[in-house]
Amino acid sequence: MFNIGDLFGKIQQIQSDLAEAKKQLKDKVVDAESGAGMVKVTASCDLRIRKIIIDPEIIDKNDPELMQDLVVAAVNLAIARAEELSKEEMAKIAKDKMPNIPGLDLSKLGMS
């Protein structure tokens, strides 16, 4: 027999687990680069940029746009990778704990 109290209990446990996972995401990092490694970016999965390394070879006073473009490209790639890893980690938690309810789409909540 279906017990609504059990469902609410599971939902509360999932919320707690997801909150804990979000805390742990700040310790998971990803790396990205652009310009064949001339710009390297490290970002955490809580979407914070931790480090940017720029090869001095690309620093040109006459062409600052090149360096700007490479930094933007590396940062955007790092953020995309961090978001993907974050989504994967959250989905792992939700997958085993969410009840299988046909037609329930959790993808908009970051759970799939």
C-alpha cells in the first residue's frame, strides 16, 4: 500500500543529501585550456574560478584582443565542464533515491 508519509520522508532525505552534495562540489575542480594550452583555467563545481594561468608569450600590447579571447574561451569551457560534473554528481544521488514515478520529469531540477 502506498504511504504518502514515506514519500515525504524520502523527499526530505533527498533534499538533505543534495544539500550535502552541493557543499562537496566546491572541492571538486575541473581544468580547461585554450590557445593550445596558452591559457589554463581551473574552476570548482560550485562555479568559482580558482586559477588562471596565462603563458607570457601571448601578452602583446598591440593585440590585447587575442589574450582576452583566449581567457574568455578557457573560462567558458571550465564553467561548462564544472556544470556538467556538478549535474552528474547530483544525478547520481537522485537516481538511487527517487521513487520511480512514470511521467515524472526531474530534468528541470537538475536530476535525470
